[in-house]
Amino acid sequence: YQNHHQIYKQGHLINFVNPGAVEDSFDGYEFAVVDTDNGEIVFGRIPKTNPVRPTFSVGVISDSLNISEMDSNFWQRLSEEFRKRDVKYIIHCGNIALSDIGRQEFADFHVFYNLRPDQKDERSFKNWCQIPIENPIVEIEGYKFYVQFDLGAILLEKSEVDMHMLCLNLRRKYPEISFVLCGFTNDAFLEEGQEVRIINPGDILKDRFFTVMCVPTTEITFGH
């Protein structure tokens, strides 16, 4: 595919994968790895320059609403997956059950979570931080993540040019954001822009999807 940036769109019958480009890519010699045994897809790159900042990993999930009723072991299994991948931070994009906030399985992670406008929760937990609706920015070790849960539905109607303009407008309002995170739709999604990457980790309820981002190398893994 001739677009020189990484794209992923999960579908019911087929997954669309653009690995990016070795030459003329945005920030490195890009590639993708598809693991047919476990269904994981990893988007990686060999940086053109060595990063100055130390690397860290962020787990991203969304739409877990009644997963505890469907799969009592899910949160334990997910926490084990994140530990294997050296995840220290977790961002929940939205549609989380209030009863799942503060889960002990995530006691050793820093968790940022997004509530829907109709949800209210006055509790506080040492390692759980609610993302403010009026300023939906999560800052982790100098990197800024913009989190808007229902953006996933809006993106279905956007062209590549439209998504680029959306990211530019977001950067005007929230300078220095590196990632736009969303949920709402079942399918996982990645769109690599010049300055901002859009990521939807996919649906937990149906397929147990999650995403892990390694920063600043920007290795992005879609797993389940």
C-alpha cells in the first residue's frame, strides 16, 4: 500500500494492515509483525535517531462495561498480560462499570479512567485518576494523550484528510499531544499522522482486545 504511514483497521472477516514504510516514513524505518498463533499485530519502527528519554509502556483499554459479569477472571488475566509487557500505566478510554473502578488487580499500576457524562463517582483511589471531561488530557512522563471515548464513532465517517484536520485542530487546542485515544466501536483502529496517532484499542466484551504502546519508540501492539 503506497501511503507511507501505519494504518490498522480490524474487521469481522479481514484485518487491514499497512506496515508503513522503510523509506519516507514519519519517524523511523517502519514495519509490522503479524503473529498468526496468538492473533497479535505489532507496529514497530527502527528509530532514525536514538531516543533520549527512557522507554515506558502504556496499556490502553475501552468499553469494559459488564465484563466482570461475563468473565470473572478477566481483570486478573489482563493484569498478567500487562505485567509481562512491562506496562506501568493504564488508560481506560471510557464505558467502564463504576464497580470496576479501583480494582485490586491493578494495585501496582497507575490507572487513568474516563467516565461517560451520565456517570458520577465521588470516590478516590490512590492509584486511580479520573480524566476531567473539560480537559481530557493524560500526561505521562512528558507525553500527552488526548482521550475522547465517543470519537471512535465519529471517525467512522471521516476520510484520511478529515482525520488529519481533526488532529491539527486538536493540537491547536491542546499543544504537544502525541496520541488521540478513543473507544465506542467494536473494532480496533490505528491511524498514524504526521504529529498525532489515533488509536482505538477495540472491544473488550466481544474479543477481549487491548493495546500496549511503548514510548518513545512508538511500538504499538494490538492484542487480546
